[in-house]
Amino acid sequence: MDVILETLRAGLPLLALQFAVTLALLGVGIAIYMAVTPFHEARLIRSGNVAAGMVLGGALVSLAMPLAATLATSHVTLDILLWGIVAVVVQLLAFLLLSALLSGLRHMIEEGNAAAATVLVGLQLAVGLLNAGAMAG
């Protein structure tokens, strides 16, 4: 029992630090995502726009997946930080790519077009899964 308690005492601070870094990356990543996208997710969600809620929810999950993979596979906090930044950049590039391919995306989301939101969420999740797989090695 003493070995278990000692392991917990030794490992818990690192776990807490790495979890906090990962949560901070998720928060910063979503804030950057919301700043870069051409629509105002928070305002649209407050007004009941389901498409905007779907898109923001998809962005959260798609950013969390590679962050979780990095958290699970790395024992070095700096690795988590660096690969977390890469995850944010990759998700932003995925959004920009779809925006370029799907003309009028901003207008569609602002109008509550759930079909357009579903395509965007699908792309976000696909990229997030692939990114997580690549980061997990």
C-alpha cells in the first residue's frame, strides 16, 4: 500500500500540471479559433443558432482529440505544449480549407444552416482524429 501511495504522491503533481497545460491549450485554441473564424459563435449561440453551436462543439472535440493523444503518449510537458500548438494550427488550416472550398460558409452558418455545419464538423472531427493518430505515433 505504501508503494501505491508513494507513486500517487510522486505522480500526481506532474499529472495535474500536464492536465492544466492541456486544458489551457484547449481554452487558448478555442479562443484563437473563435477569433479567426468569420462568424461570432458566442453571439450566434446566444441567439439560438444551432449551426453555430454544432460548429463550436465540433471545434472543441476536434481540438481535444489530438491534445488527449499527446497527453496520453508524452511524459514531457513541453512536448504537450508544442504538439498542442500544432493541433490548433492544423484545425485552423482545416477550417480555412473548407472555407475556401465551400463558398458562402460564413453566411450559411450565420443563417443556421445545419447541413453546412455538419460538413464543417465532419471535417473538423476527421482532421482531429487523423491528427491525434499521427501525434500518438
